[in-house]
Amino acid sequence: MKPNYFVTDGLTNGKLHFFMDYKNREPFFKQPIKITLGTPLNDTYHMVKNVVYHGKQILALKHDQTPDTIVLVEAKIIDGQLIHIAKLPVDLLVDISRIVETTL
């Protein structure tokens, strides 16, 4: 069983937060990175933005061959490693597109 880690928010009322919940609300990748997807082809993408939406890590990716197109995906990060990238559901695309457009 993992130990519980807590973080205070530093305010005078001293709210206590579970560290892993707090970490899930922050973008995991702070700087642009290069991601290579290995299955079925070795495609290379450049992550240009990482936002958190409803506790999900959303990555805005640009492909090497089509740098004018941005692909939005959900990233599964476990123990500090990028494990899986999945397509976003259609109902989330409009909201997330607006967020990414305003921050790019």
C-alpha cells in the first residue's frame, strides 16, 4: 500500500490536500517534448501544450509531416511515465479545443 502524502495550500485556513489528487490537477509536461509512437508505425509528434481537463491530461500534438494540424489526445501517465495515448471522445473536443486555442 502506498503511503499518503498531503500538501497544505499555504493559506491561513490551512486546507489539507491529498498530494496525488493535487498532482492530477497540474499539467504533467511543463515543456514541449518529442513523442514517438511505436505501433503500428513509428510516428513522431511534438507536444506543444499539456492541459488538464476534468482530471485528464490532454496533450496537443503536432505531427512532423503535417505541422499545421494539431491532434488532441488523452494521456495516461502512471508512476511518472507516459503509458498510453487515446483519442478524445467527440463530446469533449469542442470544450478542449477552446481551452487549447486560448492558451497557444
